Amino acid sequence: MPPSPGPGFGAVAGDVVAPVFDEIRVAAALSIEASGPVPVTALEPGGGSSSNPTPWHPRADLRVPTAAPAPSGKSGTGTALSKDQLIWAAYTSAAAEEGSCHLPVMLLAAIGEVESSSLRGRTLSAAHDAVPPVVGPVLSGGTFAAIPDTDHGQWDGDPVWDHAVGPMQFIPATWRLWGADGNGDGVRDPQNIEDAALAAAGYLCAGGRDLSRPADLQAAVLSYNHSSQYLAAVLGIVQAVDSGQVAGP
């Protein structure tokens, strides 16, 4: 298990997750209360799909190639990739790096949706950094945990309190331990989609977890944010897309 607090604190300030995900959260939360842990059979190989799924709102424009290219910014034909394709490619590459963990790519996508609304309203720079940077609410107590500054404002611009940062919403202290260089530029930047995705993959797979096992899968998600509602939200999105209830990437 990771030795530091989980990185995630949910959607960043000002972002609103679309109603379809609210409905998924509610249904999954009721499932947890009624029958214990959320079932994860939809995550197993060969999960069902629908030939006519409901559009995956609000990402109905997301049409990612089945075999996403490496996060280089170019497709096999030399055509520049869209922001959504770059995000999916980053998740695919990160999951592949943790192959023995059996990390579902859609799990990273679901966490990215809950943590930063999959960068809606933002762009990616030429280096694939979030623009504007993703900085979560001040962690000064009350609704959120109270975490005094740990990075001298390096990543969140606040020398007094910490904020979760980047597309995958890492707390600066956690990033110091788990930050990764996913794009090979020699810099570990939580705002970079490749770096953030690889760091999240490593964090979820920590301690030799095998995410093909339901218990390990749930433990991994709870390590990110120890909340039954968070677990329901993330696995609910994964299951809804994987089962064909809504159309995902």
C-alpha cells in the first residue's frame, strides 16, 4: 500500500460532472449500501457490450481508435491527434507499462473523469500539459482534508496550503513520491497528461496488486480516495461503459 495519503479529491473546483455520471454514482452508491461492494464482473475480459448503446454524455464526440498510438501527438498517417485521443493514448501507454498489474485502461479514464472532468474546458499544450493548469480546491480543512503546504507552492502556487494538481489530481507530497516521467522528457510534471497517467497507474498498482482480482481493484480505487462514494463513482463509470449502458471510448 502507498505510504502517503491518496492523491484524489474528486472533480476540481468549477467543474461539473454531467448528469449521466451523477445517475451512475447514485445507482452504484445504492448498490454498495444494499449489497456490499460494487460488483466488478464488467471489468473482466470479455465483458458484454451493446450494439446500440446510449451516447456517452458529455463525451459523445470522443471516438478514440481501438489501438491508440503512442502519445507522440501524431497518428500513424501523420495527422495530429485530438486532445481526447492524446488523453486516451496516455492512459493506454500507462496501463501497458503496468502490464503485470492488469490495470484496465478504462479505470484510468474513469478516474480522470471524476478527478478533472477529463480536461473538459481545457486544452493540451504542444508538450501535452493541461492549459490552464488543473489546480484543485485549497486543502485547508472543512469540506476537504487540512494539508499544510508541502511543495513551497511549486506545483499549486500556494505556499500555505496544498492543492491537488494535474489531470489526475495528485497532492504535491504524493507526487513527490509517485511522480513519473511518462513522456521521457526528463521532467516529472503533474500537469502533463503522460506523466500524470503513468503516475496514477503506478499508484493504483502499488504493492503488487493484481487488478483482475476484485478485492485488489477495489483496494486500488480506495487508495486513491478512501470513500465508498468515490469507489461507486469510478467503478460505476467503468461498468456503465464496459457493459454498453453508455457508449465510451
